[in-house]
Amino acid sequence: MTDPPKTHVPGRAVADDRYKWTALTNTTAAVFMSALDGSIVLIALPAIFRGVHLDPLAPGNIGYLLWMIMGYRLVQAVLVVTVGRLGDMYGRVRIYNSGFAVFTGASILLSFDPFDGGHGAMWLIGWRLVQAVGGSMLTANSAAILTDAFPKEQRGFALGINQVAGLGGMFIGLVAGGLLSAWDWRAVFWVNVPVGVFFTLWAYRTLRETGRRGGGRIDWWGNITFAVGLSAVLIAVTFGLQSYGGHTMGWTNPLVDGLIAGGLALLAAFVAIENRVSAPMIQLGLFRLRAFTFGNLAGLAISIGRGGMQFVLIIWLQGIWLPLHGYDYSATPLWAGIFMLPLTAGFLAAGPVSGYLSDRLGSRGLATGGALLFGASFLGLMLLPINFSYWVFAVLIALNGIASGMFASPNSSSIMGSVPAHLRGVASGMRATFQNSGTAVSIGVFFSLMIAGLAGSLPHTLAVGLQHQGVPADVATQVGSLPPVASLFAAQLGVNPIQHLLQPSGALTQLTVAQQQALTGREFFPSLISGPFHSGLVVVFAFGAALALLAAIASLLRSSGAGPAARTPGPRTAATGDALAPAIDGRNADAAG
């Protein structure tokens, strides 16, 4: 006896239709909030550190600054696969709802920092890490919840909206951080509280489990080796950006080398464990799916390029362009976010449209075209002079945003549509891991490239420029030999770099008023650093263009079944008895690649 077709029950069809929009609204708000908090702190850092009365550029305090920037991304990169797997086992909605509660609670505690100085910074860093745990639970399961709720012919649109919300939150956070911190530094955390409370309650009341639960056990050894291994690599990146033993960076530090070697060894052990346990943390068999593998590879390359580009553009604007155009250093964080609005606008315009088109035209062409346009925008930025015409800059970053939108939605839809239904939670977590790891690694990669580009010529240029303004030769040489990272972070924090560099020696107070005004004015440092900085920009943007080309090639290599009408061939793993094969065998009916 067969069950009656579900399509013959109008009431259930209407309820399902209403539920999918409820799921989209709630998960979009969650992903937006999580991504917003990943970037809102970048622009608000000057106000935050002033609020806790800590100079992050003082000797020994750079670590606080780096952990405020990278700690959130590090936790998300490490945890999303684990909480995605937990969602498959115990219910995606259950893990997702818990994540909303954790995220909101941490936001409340962040805004009530009771300490000052280093203790105040540690309070913020600690609760930021907890907040990232909640954000991981949200982002890892949101795409899986949507894939369960929407039919395959609408998944590209739904996942596109979700992806746009995530990356849009990252871009909007750059502006919101400046606006809110100008009022009160705690406001960058207050903004989450009313939204988080409302959507947490709404999620508990309205969301329900619509996908299959896989059950099973927790793969403790897999979780431990993955978390510790990836954490070690990403922590090594933070130490690699700090000077060591007279070197401008810490990549020769034995601790950094040990963390990288140990982290990679643990990740290798993780792969070996996952191939042997009966209930692995992740399904390595998913990498047999071309759309999944090459989609994630393309996403990783674009994520590295996009994350590092944001930092470079912020420093370019805050350290050079805005001061040259009459803006005080203290005002540059806010205006940098405002002048980067074309990037946000381009992304928000292209993301939903590309998600809609991917449902009808397929994902491969859109994602490949987006990756190529992404690389072309890097080449355009590389050709700009340091003191550029803003409208040319605005067009280029708008094209970069459009390219990101063209790529993100179809790529996400292709990845999620290629996996079996009961593995969507872990697949979503793996996708988020590639994205968050790429963003975290990009900070280290792009900063390292920029610092390497500056280190060759900046010390001599800075020392000679200071001596011409009356700074004693020994002080000028000492300041010129300081790691370039100090100047870059000073510019990012809205601090006058020359004033900061000369303050410890007291040399500034010994100069004439005219010399002091020349050194601390808006033109001295930007004019001095323009040549060395441009050399670093060429290297950085060339690397970004190469990453975009890699993403385009990976997109072309994904499955040729691009549209909803496409059908992927039967699994090649069936003959081997692979545990994934039966699930993959059903994907033709469940989700086309």
C-alpha cells in the first residue's frame, strides 16, 4: 500500500510554503549578525581600546590587538564543522537555536566590561570567543536548514540570500563600527542585543526539524585533532605577524615553526582517523563529489583574496589617502568605512540576482565569471596611483563587490545541492570552515606580503625623511628600523603614525613648532610611505588576482550539470561498498549538482 502524494494535501503545502520563508528570514538575520560582528570591531578598535584605557600599540600589547581581530574568525573556523556534525546528529534547529542564545548572551556580557587595561581587553577577547561559538552554531546549520526547507528549484535563491546576508554583514560592519563607536564603544555590542533576543525567541517558537537526523556517536579523537591542529596553524599566523629577534616578522620564531609543524601533523592525523572510525566527524567521501570539492576550493581562494583585500584597502584609505585629502587621523576609521560603501553596494546588488539566476541558468558559468571579474578588479586596483581619483577607485571596488556577489550565491548553491540530505549539516560546516579559515589566513598572508614589501625600502626612507625635519640621526635610524607592522596598525587605528613612533624617545618635543607641525601633519607620513606602500600593493594585488584565477579554474572543473534540470551520474563508489554511496545515489532525486 502506497502513501498518498503529499501534494494532495493543500493545508500542508501552504504550511510548508509559509515555513520556508520563516526559515529564510530567521537564518538570514542570524548569519547577518554573526558576520557583522566579525568585521564591526575592525573599525571600532580605536574607540574600544580607548574605552578600556589601553594602548594596543605599546610594547607587549600588540597581542591584544591581533586577538581582537583574529580570535573571532579563529574560533569560527575551528568549530563550524563540529557543530554542523552535531546538527546532523541531534537536530539542526536544536543546535541553531542554542547558538542564537549563546551569541546573544555573549553580546550582553561584552557590553558590560567591568575592567580596565589588559584585564579589560582579556574580558572582551574571552567573550568574543564565546560569541564566536554561538556564531559558529548559527552559520554551520543555517544553510542546512534552508536546504531542508526549500525545494531544489528555489535553493539557489534562498542560499544566495543567506550568503549575501553573511558577506553583506561583513561589509556593512565596516561602516556600522565607525558610526556606533563614534557614539559609544559599547554600542558595537549593544546593537546585537535587541535583534538577538527577538530572533532567539522567534526561532524557538517557529523553527522545526524538517531534515533527517543521522544519530550516531561523537568522534572525539577526530574533533580534538581537527580543533587543536587548525587552532595551532591559525595561532601561528598571529605570532608570525609580530616582530621577533630583530626581524620585521615572526616567521623565524621557533614557536611559530613548531605550531605550524605540530598543527599540520595533527591535521594529517585527523585525516587518518576519519578514514578509520565508524562515525567520523566529517565525511571525507564528500570530496569525491566534484561540485563539492572544487566549489570549496574556489570558495577558499576567493575568501583569502576578499579578507586580505579589506585590510589593505582600510590601511590605504586611513594611512594615506584620507589624510592627503584633509581628514584627521582620528576621523579616518569612520570615513574609511563610508568610502568603501560602493564595495558593499555592489555585493548587495549582485548577490540575490545571481542566486536567482543560478536556479535557472546553473551555477558554473556565474561563479566562474564572478571569479574572473574579481581578479580583474584586483588588476585595476594594482594600476591605481597611491593618490587616486576616488571615482575610479569607487568603480573598481564596486566591480569587486559585484564579482563577489556573482560568485558567492551560485557557488554556495552548487556545494549544498551536491550533497546527500542527511549530511547537509556537516557539509554546511565544512563550507563555512573553508570560508572562515580563508578569511583568517588572508590576514596573515596579506599583512606578511605588505610588510615584506615595505621592509625593503621603508626603514631608509623613514630615517632620511625624519632627519630632514630635524630629528637626531640616532633617533631617526632607530624609528626607521622599527617593524613596519607598527606603522600599519597605527594607521588602521586612526593614530598619527609619526607621532606614535616618536613619542617614546621624546624627540618630538625638542623640535621647533614648525618641524612638529610638519612631522605630525596630514601630508608627511602619507607622502613618505607612498613609494614603499605602492610596492607592497603591487605584490598584494597580484597575489589576489592569482587567487581569483585559481578560483575561476576550480569553478570550471566542477560538475557540468549546472542547472536544476541537470542530473548527475550514478555514484562511482557503489561498487566499493562506500558508506556514502547509498546517500549519494539518492541525490538525483533530492538535489541536483
